[in-house]
Amino acid sequence: MSSYDVYGMGAALVDTEIEVDDGFLANAAIDKGVMTLVDEDRQHALLGMLEQHLVYARRASGGSAANSVMATRHFGGTAFYSCKVADDENGRFYLSDMERAGVRTNRLAAGASGVTGKCLVMITPDAERTMNTFLGASSTLSSEDLDAAALADSRFLYIEGYLVTSPSARAAAVRARELAEAAGVKTALSFSDPGIVAHFRDGLAEMLGNGVDLVFCNGAEALQWSGAETIEAAADALRGIARSFAITLGAEGALVFDGRQYHRIAPHPVRAIDTNGAGDMFAGAYLYAIARGHGAAAAGALACRAAAELVTHYGPRLPEPLHAHIRAEWEISVS
């Protein structure tokens, strides 16, 4: 039996989440609804513009794959995470948060010089999240940060698509996929953001190799990757790069493919206040269910329920006790 349900790898970022309005995004020339890479000076400038809003700010350890493995762990699974932070206050905060959650990290996670990566997450009144990210130490993630023994002792390797923006991290993702394939570990990758798909397609294709076992994406990312005009056509195109996949569709639920057939997953109507981390929560819950032997339809049901609950809270993670409540309801529904 494998020690870990999920071996994740991704950027280690300390999130600062702030409520803004559309006018601020327009005045600051920020593209709404996507992740934009910025340098540290630009991030400092934005924080200066937002100074009067910082009383509402919330700090949390983040990064897409980190949010997902934390969700897997809180649902009762086991997880390992390869990342890179600096030996600074934010880096220590980040690793202690992972440790408290019971997620193991690579031995040299805090070995980088410089500063720990930071993400400024701006939430508008329509619950949309817009991110400006300074990768910091995360940009130096490399193959040296992989733990081959832990990876071989896992059910799934999960790679966040954001790693494509760093040459060394992209190479590490490719190496991790190769190690997983050699060890018989299933492989999963997220597209992460429509902008990533639009601007780093060749790098994503390199990370995908000859295809992975599972791809996570939202509707916009699926359409961007495929060039299709409908989700159904985009789904057919995804079958060329993944043996199974899950396409999240927001308020319309999700469409998942288990390798043989499609399953439409019903949505859970809620009043969303913050969509930050919804896709990460979906992936973490889905991976937990699949790793524990459930089928795609059941996994999609848990993932949609968890993501719907998340968007009714601020921040990319749910209070830990809520995971057990959601899992208990789901177990009754699939029994």
C-alpha cells in the first residue's frame, strides 16, 4: 500500500487576499480574472496603492497545488509536497502551516536564497479572483527538490500548470512525470489558468509528454487548449492528451471523463463571495476520492460539493472541521 495518496509539486506562495472593486483593477491596469506574473517592485507598488484596504487583508500559505494537497489531507488522505521557499519569515510561516496540516515536504524546501514567493489575490464584489504573483524562491524549484522515494510511494503525482513559467521548475515537472511513469504512479496535471494555456502551450505540452492519467481544467482553459467553440468539442480534444479528465464549469457543475464515458456532475447552488481556490479544492477532493478507489462520478460529486462550499468562504481553504462534515454527507450519498 502506498504511503501517500498524492505527491504534489508546485509554487509555494504566501497569499495576501484583499477586497477591491473593478474600478481599482482598471485604474491599476490589472487584467481581471487571471494570474499575472509580476516582479517584486510591481507587487510593492500595488500594495502601496492598496494600503487603505490592508485592514481587510488575510494572509495564508498558498499556491495552487499546495491548496489541493491540503484539501486531500483534510479529507483524510495522505500527501507529500515538493516546493521551494526562502529562509525568511514568510518561508517559515509557510512550512509550519504545511507541517500543522500533516503534509510532508521535501528536505531542502527552505534552502533557497532571496525571498519567499508572494501572491496578491484581489477579490471583486462578483466573487471573481484576480492574482498578481511574484514567484520569488519558487522560481528556483528544480529536480533536486524531488524526493524520488516518496514519489514512488504515492498513488498520484499532481503537477500544477503554473510551474511551466520557470525553466527549472518545468524541467522538474518533466522529470517527476518520468519518475512516476517508471514507478507505475498515476500522473495528473492542472492547466491552472487560461493565461497559462494561452502563453505557455509548448511548455505544457512538454510537461504532458505522451499523455497523463488525469487533467484538471476549467471551461475557459479547455476551450483555450483545444481551440474548440463548445465544451463538448473541447472534451473530445482533451482525450488526446489525458486518459481521464475533469472540466469544472462553475455554477454549472462539472464534466468528467473516466476513460470510457462522460459524467455530468450536478452543481450545488450557492451564493459565492470568493472564488479563489475553487479549482484547487475541486482537484484536491477529486484526487482524494480517486486515490481511495472511488469512480469518477463519485469523485466529481465530492469535488463539486467541496468547491461550492469553499466559494461561500473567504480564502483558498475551508476550515478543517468542514471537510469531515462534507465527506460524511458524500459517503452517505454514494453508499
